Amino acid sequence: MQADLNAIAGIPVIYDILDSICKRTGMGFAAVARVTEEKWIACAVLDRISFGLVPGGELELKTTICHEIRLDEKIVVIDHVAEDPVYMHHHTPAQYGFQSYISVPIIQKDGRFFGTLCAIDPHPNQVNTTEVINMFKLYAELISFHLSAIEKIDAAENKLKEEQDNAELRDNFIAILGHDLRNPLGAISNSAQLLLRLPLDERGKKLANIIKDSSLRMNGLIENVLDFARGKLGGGIQLNIQSVSGLADLLTQVTTELQSVWPGRIIDLNLDLQSVVNCDQARIAQLFSNLLGNALTHSPDGTPVLVEATSGNGVFQLSVTNEGPHIDQSTLSRLFQPFFRNSVNSSKKGLGLGLYIASEIAKAHHGILNAESNDGKITFSLMFDCR
């Protein structure tokens, strides 16, 4: 109820409305009342007849005509109570001593009944006219409009507060991933590599390789989540564009790293990079790693993965092809959505961010990343202007 009182009090023209009503009708008391199933409370009052009500003041609900208006949402207009066949014996005029009365319902934009805009006077007044009734309807709609605007402002402020809280949470999230997780993960990876330099038996080497490969996989997942947090919740994928002449070495290095994780798989690497490529080489390496890792994860064991990359005539193209079940067009269109995971090979699921991050990196390079499924093969292809 206090919020409703504050809302009416916050309408800048509310007392101008009440003053206009009194001047136009000749009545000495006008008010905006909040009317519920249990209470009648004055929210704004203009009292020139010493009726005795102030904002926040209450009347017993059942003693008011507004109680009846709340039930049927109809306007009540009385020029002269003593001559009115409906209200001449009504308990409300007798209790409060008025002869003229008008009250219109205030209906909020969502259809909820808020209360009434009403006026009374101990003397008869001609208020049952089209002009006066239309004026009251207009003012009631104006009050409803302001109440709706106040609700929207409050909702916007709450949303802004929520976004500020989310921004703080995002920053903390990125900090945890960027420092508190990556640092100990780096220590694990380094320790695994040091262990592999020791004279271990076969079982020890196998366990050390598992630790090393798992740490590399975890680092990739963390990088993807970091990029999602920065890109989706923050300022987007940031690039450091440079003229890169050694992109073939970079793609070969990524292939070698993933080959160590999947030592039994065949990766057929075909590179024809004839020109310098203007790009963010670290991001291209990340994109390629995501595509190649996805291909190795979701293709049958023992099948090859084909990688082709070319640059020439100002265009860079990269494709990764693997064997696998046919993927329908509706599924292909959703592969680049965050957290989407294809039902094929359901036992080999990650976070569903790798392809999304790859597509965002492609967009940042003003390029296109497509997926096609034909003849038992799935191909992801990247193309952008590299001049």
C-alpha cells in the first residue's frame, strides 16, 4: 500500500488534476483513493470543505460507494443526493454528509483495478454531464498512464541493478577462470611433462600422458568459457590483426598438438598458403583447434580427418572434413549456437561452446563459417578476406 501511495504522490500533475476537478465542478473535495478488497486509502487529497482526510488516511471500506465501484467498475454520478432515487436513502451520503458526488474507476494498463478518482461536496452540483464525465475519464486514464510509466521505470531500475550485479558476477567469473583455475592447471600440465622426462615404466608413462592430455583438454574448455563470458556477456571477441606469413607453421603446430592427444588417428594436412594473411593468428589457431578437435571427437576411430588451407587472391580458406553420420539441415543450422550439442555420439559431449567460439572468431574476422553434411562426411569451412 505504501508503494501505491508513493506512486500517486510521484505523479507530477496529480494536484493540478484535483484542482482542475474542483474548479470545473464547484466541488470542495477531490481525491485519488486506493481501493482493495479490504481497504480504502486516500493517496492524494485536495480538501476545501474540511472533510478531514489527508494522504494515507483511511475510510472503512464498506461505508464507501467506491467499494461498490470496485465490484462492478462503473461510474457513479450524483447531482443532488436528496433528489436521487437510487442514493437518497444510501448509507454513504448520510454518513459523510455530501449532496453531490462523482467517482470513476482507475483501471491499470494490465486490467487491474487500482482505485477511484472521486469528488464530493455538501451542496448540490451539476456533475452528471457528458463534459464532466469525460473529464474524469480522461484524468483517470492519465493517472493510469502515469502508474504504468512508474512501474516501467521501477522495472528498468531493477533490471539495471540486475545487470550491474551480473556484470560484477561476470568479472568475478572471468577472474576465477583466468587466474584461479588456469594457474594450477598450468602447474598440472608442466608436472605431467616433467614426469614424461623421467625413466617411467609403461604404466607410469600412460598415466602421465593421460594427465597431460586431460590438462590440455581442460585448458581448451576454460579458454572457450572465457571467450563466451567475454563475448556473450562482455564486449565481444577482441582481435589483434597482424600480417602473418607463417600461418602454415601455426596450423601445423596445432595439428601436432592434437595428434599427440589422438595418437592413433590420421590427420591429412594439405596447406597451400601462397600469400600473407592479415588475421589474429592466435584466434585462427584457436578456431582451427576447435574445429579439428571437434572432428576428431565426433568421427569414428580409424577414419582420417582432412584439413585443407589456402590463401590467394586476397582470400583465406580453411576446411576440416571428417566421416560421420548424416546431419540434417535443421541440426546443422544450430551447431554454432552456444551450449548446443548434437545427439550424434552422445557419449562424446563437451560444453557445446567450441563451434560457437569458432563462429564468433569467424565473424570478428568478417568471415563466414559454414557446416555441410554430404555422402557420410561433415565439413566445416572458413573463408574471409585476408588482405
